[in-house]
Amino acid sequence: MNTSPITTWDGAAAYFTFADKPIVMYLILAAAIVITFGTIIMAAIHEVEAFKKLEDKK
């Protein structure tokens, strides 16, 4: 079943795989947000522990 009026992808600037499935786009966005904030939180925890170790050495 080919309902697309496009017959060739030659010259296409972008090809959006999930353009017709917004839930997939929202899931990818949510995963990116979780990964970004998770990285920031884990880095902050690491920094606190590192500074505690430096303070203990003094």
C-alpha cells in the first residue's frame, strides 16, 4: 500500500522516519531530557564527593 505522492527521494533535504508517529518523537524527547538531567545530577554528585575527599585530606 503506497499512499505517498512522492515517487523519489532524490534531492530531499531531510527524511523524517517518525513524522507520522508523534508518540515516538515524544518518547525520544523524554529520553533525551532524562539523559541530560541524569548526567547533570550524576556530575553534581561526583563533584560533591570529590570535594569531600579533598577536604578530608587537609
